[in-house]
Amino acid sequence: MSRDTGGAYQRAHRRSLEDPDGFWLEAAAAIDWVTAPTRALDASAAPLYRWFPDGTLNTCFNALDRHVAGGRGAQAAIVYDSPVTGTRRTLTYAELLNLTARFAGVLRGLGVGRGDRVVLYLPMVPEAVVAMLACARLGAVHSVVFGGFAAHELAVRIDDARPKVVVAASCGIEPTRTIAYKPLVDAALAQASHRPERVVVLQRPQLVAELTERDLDWDTAMATAEPTECVTVAATDPLYILYTSGTTGPPKGIVRDNGGHAVALRWSMENVYGVRPGEVSWTASDVGWVVGHSYIVYAPLFTGCTSVLYEGKPVGTPDAGAFWRVAAEHRTTMLFTAPTAFRAIRKEDPDGELRAGHDLSALRTLFLAGERLDPQTYRWAGDLLGIPVVDNWWQTETGWPIVADPMGLEPHPTKPGSPTLPVPGYDVRILDPQGAEVPPGVDGAVVLKLPMPPGTLTTLWGDDERYIASYLSAYPGYYLSGDGGRKDEDGYVYVMGRTDDVINVAGHRLSTGSMEEVLAAHPDVAECAVIGVADELKGQVPRGLVVLKAGVHREPAEVSAELVLRVRDTIGAVAGLRRVDVVPALPKTRSGKILRRTMRDIADGGHPEPPSTIEDPSVLDSLRPTLTGERTND
């Protein structure tokens, strides 16, 4: 296969790198501006790049008002499908605009204005979209915290963002349980040093929360709210903060701007995902993650599409055919989810029998991202559906795909294991430890040559120095993705996995380092390690290993249960840590570094050679039965 040098993709990619101003100013014409930009890239403070520095706009206006004014008021904007509550609800663009403008009035009445922060702790309900867009309407900065995080994780985000208001629901609902959110919010506020002025609570009938003097009922506030007009902001003003889980210590708050974000997501919806105005897209994720921000809320609404908002878990429930039911019923043209979901479908329905009877004639593409797509799942999904299965690779930090098959621009032949080619705007390189570019087929660090395109992170919230140190210092002039991989002779990119402490559990990026912090805080633990190991369903799951302090004589199973519970209570069930083994010692190098990668390779069934710097090879030998599946705690 020879790489096309003259097609639409190649021309667009080359121009985006050689003439970023011309390329992105042209793309910016798809956005409604208050003041149209005359420049695209501002490199005056490099490596802190900014996009469209002289442009002004409002993100909410681009998502809602302009579509209503342009004749889409009666079109569905959000289709809410909630099998866990038995609820289905459609909000047209006009209805969503009305709710958003009124909730913006609620927030304005609570003192929220341009630049103020608002933390959102909401499940997958239409009010989550309303709250996000209401913040954008006011020029405020929203920070959505995934509802699966526990009080401690919420507290540290509150302390970092210092919101004026918190918006929460009384509960979240899963197929087998109801999760009380309000007690978690109260516990987080008790732990946090920052005190938001008010908490707006969306009461759900499945579990009604007790309100305090600080709390305001959503429905009560909305009953008398006056609609509020859009506030004009600079393109470079922040739109939202989204905290990564890939960190220890203070959280990393990814900052997304207004102008670059709108331009990039509007461009990507048609050119990468191939979804046009008026069509229906379904991204089966959560608004608490970047995929939900970008492709449940913003990109579809910028484009004038209908977006499916699904509350529940489409797989792992008695309704294993939920994906087919939702896609058929709502006539979705694009479905976007994580490979874990299709591994689960394949496990429950290997012959695709539940696919029968569902009219999926509207479905053109299946996009999978969030973790590495294994070839077996790729082939199974493609054979079952008879449509392109498109891998795409990106990060919370970038906000939209780095590598993908650009279905709307120019589809390419796919290769199992590769998300295909760098998206226009991204200059993807593979470097060795000395910073030299490696030949095709050779593994190295996956980096992005600066500047990155619009829509990517502009900095970390309140900490430019940490942004530079974390992402831009390892290879000057490049953004360090933290992933390793390679390119082949055709320029296809293969991303092999993280090189830091981040693992992908069912498409959720989680820090093994933050789990280690929780384990190490237990009074009986002397040292610990958490590694990500391969899992047939979830891609990776965390495994904990701890060494107890001298003099501690307790049943290992008892300590293990306590540690699992601690991680759940501190980080949340989303951490997915189900197994902690008590071991006599951890393998280390002579300099004291724990051999996490070696342990992970053994747990995944490999037979790595112990490094020459290992302190005591017998420790690694003694751990092999534990790492390969034989528990030591039973």
C-alpha cells in the first residue's frame, strides 16, 4: 500500500502544517463571531500558544441561538434515553435554548459572571447539558466532575477551581443501584478549604435529598428565572476546566478556550466523524469525560446535529442489545464508544443474534476510542455491522482526535491496531530518548510538534509552569503525549500504551499513582505498587501489591478488603481496583525503583528477563505465582 500524496486528506494535512493561519481562518468561517478574527495563531508567548487572539464570540450562541435563528428551532437537539428510569425525552433547539437561557439567569442571580467557575456534579441527564451551556452563555468557566468520583476527588477539584457555585443532582442511577450524590457533595465541601457560595440541587424522584440553607432547589429557582442573553468573550478566554485522573498530587486542570475549541470541534464533526447538520449522532460516554464534553455536547450542537444522551450502561445488563435498540430507534448515523463496550457485547452475544430485528440502515460508521482497539474486536464489529469501524486516538488534553481515519474528508484503508493517520493540524512524531526521530517500525515516544492545533489545551488551570514542565519540557518544541508507539512505512500510527502511571480501564484514564497514594496512607502498609494488567473485557484493570510494616500480624485478606474499600471511598468505584495482594517484598532495582513494568509484563503472561540492575532476583521469582493469578491472600 502506498500512501496517497495528492488526495484531499494529504492536501489538508500538509496545508494545516505549512499554512496554519490560512487553514484555520478558513475553518473559522463555520463559526458565528461577534468580532471575526483576522489572525489564527498567536505564537508571541510560545510555548504558550493561543488561537484567534483578536476574535470574540459566545460558545452557547454557536451551540443554540444561531440554529434557532437559522430555522432549526423545531429540530431535536438532545434525545434523552434513560432505560434506568424508563424515561425518554426530546428537547428541540428552541426548548434547549429556553432552558439554558433561564438557568443562566439562575446562575447570574447567584452572582456568577464572566470568568467565574462553576463545578457541575451531575449524571447523564439533560440538565447537565443545560448547566454546561448556561455557564458558557455567561462567559463563566464550568468544571464537570464525573459522578463516579468520591468526595475526596470532588474536594480537591473544588479547591483547585474555587467555584462560586456547585450544581449537583440528588442522585445518580445505575441499573442495579441508586447513588446518593448530595451526601458526597456535602462531604466534599466539608473536606475542601474553599467554600462555594451556593449549591444548586436537581432533585430526582428516585432519591430526594435534604437541603440546607446553602442549597437551592433547581426547579424552584427555574420557576422564576428570567432568560439571560449571551455574554461576549474573547476567543482566548477559558470555556472549561476538565481535570485528568492521570496525576498524583494536585490535580491537573486542563483548560479549554472558547474560540479554538469551537472551530476545531465544528471542523472535526464533519471532516473526521463524517456527521452533517441535521443528522443524529450517539456518543455512548458520559459528560464527565472529555469524550462527553466534545461529542455528546459541543461538537454535535455546534454542527446543528441531534445528539443522543444515554443514561445507563448499554452492556452488562439484561438488555445486552441496548446499542442496537438505541441506534435503530433514534436513527443514529454515527455511534462512538469505547472498545470495552464491544468486547462486552461480543462476550454476551458472540453470534450477534441481538442485532437481528433492529433497522440499522441509518448507521454509517462506528467509532471506537479511549483505549487500544484490539484486532479481534475490530474485525468482529466490522463483520457484524458491515460498516467502517474507525479507531481514533486522542486525549483529555487535546479534546479532539490526534489520529483517525478522516471519514468526512477522505476515508482510508484501515489497518487493525492502528487508528490510521494524523488528523490535519497535528504533526505526530516518534522520538527516541535523545529526541531523534526514529525510522518507520521502530517504537519510541509519541509526541506532537508544537504548535498543536486549535481546541487543544492552552495550559493547566492556574499553573503555566506545571503545564510546561509536565508536557513540554521532555522534548523541547514538542508536546509529550505520555504514550509510546510507532509509525509504519505508510505513515499509519500505532499507539502501544502509556509510558507513565496512567492506565485505561474501560476507556477511563486513571492514575495508578493516585491509587498508590491511598494504599500507602494505610497505617499497616510499608510500601506498595499498583500496576495495570490486561483484562479481556475492560482492556486494563488495576492490581495492587502491598508490603506490610514489620510487626503487623493481621490476616492478609482482611487488610486487602480494607484497602480495596479505601480506594473506592477515596477515588470512587470508577477506579476499578478489586484486588490487592499482600506480599513479602516488592522487586526493585539497586537504586530503589520498583519494577512495575516487569511485574505488569509477568501479570500479562509475558516472560521478561529481570533487569541487570535488579536488587534481588529471588523477590521477583517469589511473586510470579501471585502475578500470574494465584492469590496469596486466600
